[in-house]
Amino acid sequence: MIAYDIDEHKLNLLPENITRASSIKELAQKCHATITCLPKPEHVLQAVEGKEGLLENASPGMVWIDTSTTDFKQSQELEKSINQ
């Protein structure tokens, strides 16, 4: 298991056997499945978009499960961008 959070304090609370990623990019490149749980729609976009984001750096076939408090229409738009 690999974990990432912008708040390093939260990562330090995890058990020692969990690997810590230094960025979303690193996490995306190393994982076959990723779960996001973010507080707002804009946080989801910050995590997944751009050159350092989850979508740009995902390995082929990676599964992304989003359990964030988000906007259904935003999820639909992200799905369209993934499937293009």
C-alpha cells in the first residue's frame, strides 16, 4: 500500500509498513488502483488534473475510485476526458 497526503503530519500517523509517496505523480506511477477521498470538488481537480496529476501519470489500466465529496457533473466531465 502506498499513501499520499499534502499534510505530511497525516502520513506520519500511518503504520510504518505503509509506503509514503512524495507526490500524486509518484503515487499514480506506482499504483494499479487509487482511491481518493477529498473534501471538495476543487480538491479533486487539483489532485487529478495537470502534468503532476493522477490522470496524466496513471499507469495503463489503473483503477481510480473517487469517494470524495464532489459534484456528479464534474465526475461525468472527468470520465469524458479519460475516455477520449
